[in-house]
Amino acid sequence: MTLFERVKLIARKRGLSLVSINDSANLGKNAIYKWKTQTPNSDALKSVAKVLNVSTDYLLGNTDEMIPNKKGSSKPEEIDLDAALENKGVVMRFQGKELSDKAKRGILDIIKLVDGDED
């Protein structure tokens, strides 16, 4: 997958247009479209990565992690699963497909059953 294709895919997942990303990153007119045939400078790449909330390495295809763990951190980031599953604004995916709120609720119910926690 090319850099342009990866930016386009992430933009679609985020519900953003390439024009809006281009504007938010303060790039010249149609700069991202030029990435089909030209390599962007590092500042432009960093700006787009920041707008999309991903790493530059992810955009370049060097990693499959959108946001790698912070360097020097020995502890993984903790996530309150109960809050994440209950929050309708949280996007969760399985096998690349976004989970519905009903599916998230089902996961939470299963976890509560396994854990023995009855609400």
C-alpha cells in the first residue's frame, strides 16, 4: 500500500476528506494528492500524521501500529474496558470492521458473566 493510499484509507475510517486533512495540516493546495507521485517532506508527513492521530511510521508502512507504545515506557497503557464498552462514542473494531453498540454491550455482558460480576 502506498503512502497516499494509506492516508486515504485512514481518512475514510476517520470520516475525513483529504481536502480537510490537507487544510488542517496547513499544506499547500492538493499537497496530499501529489503524494501519489512525489515523496512529501518530513514536516508535511508529520503534520498529516498529527491530524490523523497516527505515527509517521504507520503512514509510511513501517509498522502496523497506528500509535506505538511510548518509548521508555515499560507499562502498557491501561484502558478501562467497562467504560470503553459502554461509551457509544468509542470506536472498536474486530477483524477490521467496526463493532456496533449492541456487539460492544454483548462483549461487556460476556465478560461480566465470566468474571462473576452481576449488575
